[in-house]
Amino acid sequence: MHKKLLTAACTAALALMAGGAQAQISGNVVKVGVLTDMSGTYSDLAGQGTVVATQMAIDDFVAQEKPAFKVEMVSADHQNKADISSNKAREWFEREGVDVATELVTTSTALAVMKVAKEMNRVTLMSGPGSTAITNEQCNDLTVHYTYDTYAMANGTARAVTKQGGKTWFFLTADYAFGHSLEKDSSAVVTASGGKVLGSVRHPFPASDFSSFLLQAQASGAQIIGLANAGADTTNAIKQAAEFGITPKQQLAGLLMFISDVHSLGLKNAQSMYLTTGFYWDLNDETRAWSKRFFDKQKRMPTMVQAGQYSSVLHYLKAVKAAGTDEAQKVMAQMKKTPINDFFAKNGQIRDDGRMVHDMYLVQVKKPEESKYPWDYYHVRQTIPAAEAFQPLSESRCPLVKK
Amino acid sequence: MEIFGVPSALFGSQLLIGLINGSFYAILSLGLAIIFGLLNIINFAHGAQYMMGAFVAWIALTKFGVNYWAALLLSPLLVGALGVLLERTMLRKLYKLDHLYGLLLTFGLALIFEGIFRDQYGISGQSYEVPELLQGGVNLGFMFMPIYRGWVVVAALAVCFGTWFMIEKTKLGAYLRAGTENPQIVQALGINVPLLITFTYGYGVALAAFAGVLAAPVYQVNPQMGSNLIIVVFAVVVIGGMGSIMGSILTGLGLGLIEGLTRVFYPPASAVVVFFIMVIVLLVRPAGLFGKTA
């Protein structure tokens, strides 16, 4: 009895010493803001599915951890526009007491919001955006880049395909910053793995007819046509490559593809392609169990962005509880020191640059006859260990990384 | 052999692809030209109607097992009927006003249609298989030509020239043209001009839907497939001359070819070459290549 009293007294004293406000949760509510693309190009791979995943994380957290504080969610459509995102985030932080901004598919919105959040001392968790700038030139100490980035995607696919004998490459590149950087990263990996880049063609963004560009790729005679684009550009290019008899003589490698793309293409068009993913619903019992719950609500299997969203929000909420405060720096310290172990990541770790590193998977799309049930789309060909999957810290351009 | 540093095989195949894309431009710009020529409405919903044509074909196939050939007829009829409804209930009220009002109304409608389909079917799009009869391809020596693409050119050209013939060479076409010149007199001769106009709009919309069905096996069927295309098609109409039937067909084909060649010689410009030509045409010949100067 005495001991208990003593502990309580000590805790109380410590809390007082640390300053009243920090020992608690502001307003006794933790508010999670989901800022995502609800209606545009990325609304299938992120969108409403990330809102559903966030609500699942909150429900699970409340049920399992029985916190003393309340958890609420707000969400908004950022329309892939940086100004809308930063205005919304500012409004949330200033007036609605939002503690953490999450998701943020589309790099420009992500970069805008992470600056506002840092300025107002709030945490940003990113699941959807791909640019490596988030954890390099633009990095800050309150941002976590959680699910994937273009380095991990290009690296995984380009290296594996080159090592399996795809020595000559031709790139079909979307003509804007994202496509260029994807092409650059992949070319470097291809060359480093003993392959050769024969050339590339840059197509306007967005484009719908790829036949001209595909014929140029065909004329190059390259074994592999690397698709340095995303979304509808990628799916249209794949479909038309089959139409013009380019595949299967030459093979395609998708450098940034999601399961939602494969689903919309159908296995007949996408079969045998290699791609890298941070999550696949049919990996093991744990991933299947969670994904089936998600499917019941959303009627689609989760993309890696949606699964990562759940994992990142849950990790954040647990850190708030463990730290006993929603003050950003303290929560972030707690998040960084706790490894992430759930259905999404095993021994995931948030590095100093904000990159969450975890295993990635190289998968090959199944042939139609190999698929036994709905959404049975991938052969997992290789697990890429966390240490190899992401850009090594030694190459980091983030000032927070001590070398 | 090389032509301007490009292997002749690649050159030939790009010309052919240009012709294929040109047929899409032709059939879409034709619909726009008819609607503008006879109704004075700038139909900004044309892209959305093209998208709906593709979606109706996809829904008919996956939900009701209606095959491609039936969809080629059914989809333009359904979407065209929707066009008739729009004309009767909304567009009709705007004929006396400036062009701008019709443009704004149809633009708003386009956004609404796209929003509905996006909400129902998501953004990534759906795959529509090439019909069995037209699968595979022929080796032309300089390229592998998918049979389906050849069919697109044939079907599009047949419909385009059929339409031109109907408007320029038949009695019905004569009524139509007269009705736009002087509705009162034509009405006095006992011809129901408002009905004529309603069906003209319906027909223009049906052409868009027809192009949509043709496009479904080639492109992913997605809610934004029309909005990507419509701006280029507008440029085609402007270059050809607003309201000129043959002008829009020929300009559509020609610009498809020019765009195809740009993709070989200087790919980054391929998205803007059409607009570049539009600017020049507007400066030199504001009524368009085939337009009559007022």
C-alpha cells in the first residue's frame, strides 16, 4: 500500500516538475487529421481507404489500450494541391487542436504540410507520398516517412530484374520531376548491377496513347522497358504494350505500381511483371486477418499506402500513451525509440532522417490461371531486408543525420 | 534506310499510329462541329459523354453480358438519349443567350458526370477486352499492327463520311442546314425545327459515345479519359473552322499525323504541337482552315 502511494506521489511530483501541460494530453483529446486525395488520381491507392484504415487504428487502439484520453479523427480532401493542404493543416493545428497530420499522398502536398507542422510543433506521418526529398534535403525532426519511397521502389525492382538477366533497359518516362527522378534512380541501379541503359523517351504527363513511345522502346531492342511513370499512365502503357505485341517478347518493369493498378488492369494485361511493394495482403495469417477486416469495410483489398496508414497511426497513438503527452518532440522521441512490430512491419525502425525502414517485397504478378481467388495477384519472389531496401544513411543529404 | 535520321520502319509505324489517333480526333471533333454548327452550343460535356460511352459498354459487358458489337449500337443510343433529355430540359433555354452560357452549363454537367462515375467506379479505371473477332495483329513488315486499331480507323472513317454525306447531300441534311440559317421560314414550311435541333444534339452526343466504345478496348476505361482528350479536340475544331463538317474530319486526321510525327522527332513537344498550330491558324486565318469568314 505504502509502495503504491509512494509511486503515485513520485509520478505526480515528476509530472509537476516537467511542467503541468506536458504531463497531459491537451484537452484530453488526441486528434488525428487525415489529409489525402479523395477524388483525384491517387484516390484509389490512398483516398477513402486511408480514412477507413485510420478509423480502424483508432478503434483498435481504444479497444486494446484503453487510454485515459479520447481519440478523434478529422479528414479532408487536399485535391493534390500544396496550397490547399498547407491552409487546411494550419487551420487544423490552430483552431481545431489537431495533433498530427497524416497520409499526404502527392509529394508537393507532403512537403508543404511538413513545414507548417514543424513550425507549429506538430507531428507529420506520411504514408502516400513517394519523393526521397522528404527525408533528404527537406527533412525535419517531426516527420515520419512511413510506407515507401521512390528509392525503395526503383531500387528493388531495377536491381532484381537486372540480376535475373534483364541486362538492357529502355525507359518510358513521364516528363516531369517525379518521372525524371525515378528514371535517374533506376538507371543508376541498373548500371551498378551490371546492366546497360540503351535509351529513354519522355512522354507528356498525363498521356493516354503510348503506342508511339512503345514502338520507340521496341525499336531499341532492350530486354526490359522500365516504366518511370505512375497511375493511369502506367496502366495504359502496359495495356498497349500487350496490344502491340511488345510483351512478352520484351518485358516491362513497373517502377511505381500499386495493387490498385494491377486490379484495374486485370491479370491478363499485367501478368509476369515485376514490382516492389511495402505490403501485400496475402503474405501471412496476420496480414490476411487485417486485410479481410479492411475489405469488409472498403470492399477492396488494401494498398500498401492504406496498410501503412493504419500502422503509422497506431504506432503514433501508442507512443502518445507511453509518453503520457501529445507534445510533438516527446512523442517523436518515443516513436523513434520503439521498434514497430505489427502485421505491416517487423522490427520497423524510424531513423534520424525520419525514414521508417522495414522489409520490402519484390513480387511478380501472377498469370490469370495461377490466381485462385479474388485479389490473388502476386508471387512474392524476394524479401528485401530493411537495411538494403532504403537509401543508406551514408548517402543521406539530411542535415539531421550525423556522419 | 532512314528519313531525317529516323529508321523508315519507325517512321512508317508512327504515321499509321498518327492516323489511328487522328480518327479518334476526327469523330469527336465532328460531333462538336455538328453541335456548334447547328445549335451554336459549345458542348464542353463532349469529353464526359465520350467517357460515358466507354463506361456504358463496360457496364453492359460485365453486368449484363452484352458484347462489344451490341454495345457499339446500344451505348450511343443510351448516351444519345441522355443528350436528348439534356437538350429538352436545359440547353433549350440558353439558345438566345451568349455562347458562353451554353459552355458553362455543359462544363458543369461534365464535372458532375465525371464525379458520379468516379464515386461509383474509382479512379484507376477498368479493363475492357478487345472483342474476340478483332484480337491479334498482322505483321506489316515495318510494324506489328493490332487488328483492332485497323478496325478503329475503318469504323471511324465510315461513320464520319456517312455523317458528312447525311448533312451535305440528303434532304434531311438540307432541312437541318436551312433550319439553322432561318428557323422561322423552315418552320413555316411545316418542318418541326425544335425537334430537328433536339435530335441533332442527340446525334452529336451519340458520336461521342460511339468514339468512347471504340476507345474502350484501347485505353483504360476511367472517369477522366474524356477530360484529357477534350481540350485537344477543341483545338482541332478551332483549327478546322467552327461548324465545318468536312473541315473537322480532315483536320482531325491531319493533326493526328502531325502529333504522331512529333512523338518521334521531339517527344516533349507532342502534347503542345496541336495548340501551337492552333495559335498560328488563329493568327493567319481566324475562321479556321475550312471555315467561312463571316
